[in-house]
Amino acid sequence: MQKALLCDIIYRMWISTVLSFVLSACSFPFIIALCKRYRLYDPISARKIHSGNIPRLGGIGIVSAYYISLCVYSLILKRLSLLILLPIFISGIIIFAFGILDDLRAMPPVYKLIAQIIAACIVIYGGFEYRQIFGIILPRWISIPFTILWIIGIVNAYNLIDGLDGLCGGLVVLTTLTLFILFHKIANPIAGLFLLIAAAVFGFLLFNEPPAKIFMGDGGSQFLGFIVATAPLCFASEPFEFNKLLIMFVLISIPMLDTIAAIWRRVRDHRPIMTPDRAHLHHKLLNIGFTAKQAMITLVSIQAILCSAVCFTIYLNKTQSTVLLSIAYAFMIFFFSMIHFINRAVNKRRHPRSE
């Protein structure tokens, strides 16, 4: 009886997943045509890699496909109550709306920051926050600001890493598939939601692979960052509750370390933190000699290795998984440092100081 019920749930889950992919993939020809008609293109600047007029409203297709398939998933799988996750869904729409507004007409960064703070507060008010880290119960005066900073940080990290065709989308697909596996392991029906977002993003990647026909824009990248940021807030049982912060550090290590490095550069150079530059990880790979496609494939391949390490923790105890995850994160720190010093050596060779 239980086996038959499980098979039925999986069958219904895949119906919604296929729907998410189809809706996403079918929406982009229309979105691209609409953007071309009204000339809604990503502005070209010195820090950007692309050339030509590329539409930047891909987030509309991703988010629309996700929410429509989400409603279908909830209807056919009655054991999942959307009301529990309503604060997250509402906050996601807020993040997406302000991102789209910025795509249509650039707005001051402080407006987006305020929207992100409001969205994070709604999530916390709905009962989702970091209540413990490594088994240590956090007092509210720590857990609330930590959760707000966590959400804001990851939302902007995925926005910053969205600089190569296929990169942000590729990272998100692998990350959400990994989250699906982890949530499925603890029999949490929320697992299906990560399949839906992975399917929607995969439909987008059909049009974003190099050379891209459309970009996801700030609306898309910030929404995806928000989905990833809120995932650990839904963990409420072992075996992942203890290590969920370290798990997330490994899963988001590429955008996370890139953002930390960006903040450090701007503080060191006495520049505003929101000032854009061409010193992100993907820019350094290009400067070293990688093509845009090679850089994207390299980073997505590394993400696949990291996700595999996280999935392997399913078979380990707490101590073993902590060691494995720590090694994976240390590897990423080493990788970032190596690329940094290679890039510096390349720059010195190209621009030697005059004696």
C-alpha cells in the first residue's frame, strides 16, 4: 500500500516537473520577440562580456513557469500545503518584482536592498529562520539578523555571478537538483519544489547557452538566489539539520566566495560596495585565456563535483560528513586563491612596470 502511494506521488511530481520545463521553454520565443519589439535589451558596457542586443527579461519565463507548475503540484499532491510556504512565495515575488523593475529601468541599489530586507523579514515572520547552527541554539537577537544577512547575501551573490552565458543557470540547476535529493531523502514533499525550479531553469538554458539569445536579468538571478537562500530554512530534521550551514556553504561556494572577494576589493580600494568591476572569478578566467564557454563549463563542472560531495554525505555520519564538506570548501578556497594569483601573474607579464 505504502509502495503504491509512493509511486503515485513520484508520478505526480514528474508531471509537474515536465510542465515546468515545457512552460519555461515555450515562453522564451515570445519573451524574446516582445523584448525585440520594445527594445528591452541588456545595456552594453566595458565590464560586460557580450556584444549585440540581447534581451534581459528571461526571469519572467522562469518565475512564471515555476509558480504555475507549483500550483499544479499543490493541487495534484494534496499532502503539500502551500499555506505553510506562503511567506516564502510572497517574498520571492517581491524580490522578482524589484529585479524586473531594475531590468526595465535601472534603480538605485538602496531600493533593491530595502525590498530584500522586507522580503527577508516576511520570511522570518512566517517562521523560517536559522534557529541553530551545528546544534547550537541561537538566541533571536542573533538568528534574526543572521537570517536577514544570509538571504540578502545569497540573493546578491547569484546576481553578481550571472556574468557568463549559462553560468548562473547551470549552477542553480545543479544546486536545486542536489537540494531535491536531500529533501527527498528525509521524505519531505517540499523536495518537489526544487525539481520544479530546476526544470524551469533548464528550459531557460536552452536559450541561454553560448551564444545566449536571452539573459535572465536581475529579476531572474535574484529570484533564484532567494530560492537557494531559503532552502536551508526549511530543513527541520536530521540527518542534515546539524550540517545544513556547511552544506549550503559548499553548494553556494562559487557565488559566495566570488562575492566576498568583490566586497573585499571594493573596501580595499575605497569604492562603494555596489560599484561594478571586471574582477569577478569568470572575468579572471577569461583574462587567463579561457574562452567564455570554457570558463562556464569549468565552473559548472566544479559545481557538479561539489554537489556530488554533498549528496555523498547521505551515506555518512555527522563527523564524516563534516570532514568531507570541510575538505570540499577548503578546495574551493584553494581554487579561488590559485586563480587569483595566476591572474595576477598574467597581468604583471602583460603590463610590466617600467624601470
